[in-house]
Amino acid sequence: MIGDNRKLVSILIIALLLLLVAGFNIALYLLYTRSLDTLDRSLGDRLLSVGRAIAPEIEGVLQYETPEDPLSLATVVRLQDYLVRIRDSDALSAIYLLDAEHRDMLSLDDSISNVQLFLPLHIEGLSRAALGNAGVSELNRAGNRYFKSAYQPVGEDPVYGVLLIESNFEFFTEFEDFKQYMIVVNAAAIGFLLFVSIVVVILNRRLIQAEKMLVSQ
């Protein structure tokens, strides 16, 4: 009877430790996902604010260009210099100016621009922006890196072009470090739980053996 009670106490202790480890992991996971969602929304708002801020400047330049013809060399150089300064000052990955056919308006040659390599990821957002609706993409992942894009129409009636603004790829790398930290902490917690469980089982057996010896004596 006493041995059964001690076994029950051991089981309850181990179950309590399991619940503590499970609760700790759930709390870490919720912290991770909520922080990622908050940062995702903040980044989207920041990209949209950049687009809204620079769109009037670009519209003022494009309204003097002929829509059917390629941009003049002077206009291309002027806009490239302006967008590079914005990109560097806001720590962005890239800023592109695209036409209604999703072609890079600032490309000086006929080669495929960088944006066209990833165009399938942006078709929906670019199409909406071409109709005058600004928006942001989902948080995408490439390997261990995250990225996000905003689509800002330039002009209202007509829409002269669409700004594709991409976030810095290094923006979310800290979350990978946090995820690794979660794995290490989780492994340590499981190891501690196993150690405590083994200790409880060993102590429980020794106590039962001691009680049996006392009874037999």
C-alpha cells in the first residue's frame, strides 16, 4: 500500500514537470509568433509610408514624360539617383519603378532586371497597385532570410507606374537566432526533466526497498 502511494506521488511529480515544460514551450512559441506578427505589421506600415512619401516626387517627374515612349536618359538618371538615396537612407533592399506591364522603367538596357527574376511573387500586388490600390506582400522566406515588399501606385488618374519597395533581407535574421535559442532551451528543459524523472524513480525504488526491509525485520 505504501509502495503504491509512493509510485502515485512519483507519477504526479513527473506529470507536473511535463506540464511545466509544455507550458514553458507554449509560452516561448506564442512569444515568437506574436513578436514576428508585430514586426511584420510594423515593417509593412514602414514600407507603405516610404512609398506614400516618395510617390509625389516621382509623379512630378513622370507627368512630363510621354507614356508610350521609354523614359529619357536624363529622367532615368535623376530617378535612379533619387531612389538610391531613399533606399540607403531607409535601409531598404531595393526600390523599383515598374510600368503597367511590370517592366522596370529605370533599366538602361534590354537585359532582364533583378525584379523580373522574382516577378511571379509580386504579380498580384503589382496588378492591384496598377489600379491605384497600395498594398504589401506577405512575409516571405528565402532560406534563413525573410523579406517583405510594398506596392505603391504613382499617380491617381492616370497611374504612371508602380513602386516596388523591398525590405532589407537582414531585418528578420534575429528571429532565426531566437529560434535557435528556443531549441537549445527546449533541449535543456527536456534533459532536466529526464534527469529529475530518473532521480525520482531511483529514490522511489530505494524507499520501497527500505520499507520492505523494515517490515521484514
